[in-house]
Amino acid sequence: MVQRYRYALLLFCFTMVYGLSSISHFVFAAGGDAGKGKAIFQAKCVTCHGAQGKGDGPIGKQLKPPAGDFTSAESKKKSDAELLDVIQNGKPKTAMVAWKSQLSEAEIQDVLAYVLTLRK
């Protein structure tokens, strides 16, 4: 009986640790530093998305399709997880590149936190 209890406890602990680690990037997304994200955004994203995130950067409107406008109704419908995925993996058939090989996970979370401030 004690043996079964130990295995059940071990299984529960494993499940909790594994489960929490698999969703940690979604929880952390809300905790990114928007101030740090703004600096990264200004250095890497403004050319396409513009200073206010309206997709009106120097080359943003010339792109086919145009750069995303974070203030649009369409963008506001996207979940944090969807935005995170686009930042990490890019968007096929657009100029939006994947940043996961160029930015750390913390930097990506910071950019997401800043982008979320632009939606308001």
C-alpha cells in the first residue's frame, strides 16, 4: 500500500512539473517587460510595423501583404498565444520572419508584452 502511495505521489509530481513547464511560456508572456520590448521593437520591427505598430513603417505598406497593424480590430482578435507564435515562427507567405533564432525567449516575451500595449 505504501509503495502504491509513493508511485501515485511521484506520478502526480511528475505530471505537475511537466504540465507547468509545457505552459510556462504562455504564463510568462504576460510577464514580459514592455519597456525592454519597446527597445527591441524600435530596433527590429519599426521598419515594417511603424513606431505605433500600425503597419505604416517605411516599407510596411509596400509589402505584399502589408505589415500587420496591431491596432486593427483583426489583430485585437488574436490571442497572446497566436501573437507569440507569429513572433517566434514568422508568418508564411509574408515578410514576417521568425525571430526565435535571433532573439532569446525572454526578448520575445518582452516584444510580445510591448506589442500588447500597442493594441489598446
